[in-house]
Amino acid sequence: MGAEGVGGLTPLPLDEDRLSNAADRGPANRRLFSIMAVIGWVLMSYGVYGLIINAAQTHPSSWLVWFLGGDRRA
């Protein structure tokens, strides 16, 4: 039968170099995650800042109840 796979197809050989280098990409992924996390926190902070600065129009207490999953109908 040999090295035939499902339906008579021959499976691709494993690329050990590519698999062994997977761990080498870790720091680049962590760096990208850190950059994106900082950008996300900046955007969320800006949103909360706008919520507080414009409190007369945004009603922060009602927003907080909605955000936490409560159902507060006026």
C-alpha cells in the first residue's frame, strides 16, 4: 500500500525547518500583540473620556448599567 493517503493521494512531507522555526516567531507575535493592546487601550480610554466629558448627553450611569448587562428603561 505504501505512503498513500485517503483516496490514493500522497500526503505532503512535513517541513521540519518550518515547524522548528515556529517557536522563533514568538517575540514578534508578542511585540505585535503589545502594540495592538496599547492601541486598543488608547481607543477605549478616548471613548470613556468622551463619555465623561459629555456626561449631560451620554448619561454615564445609564451607560454603565447597560454595559454591565442590566436593563434600565427610562
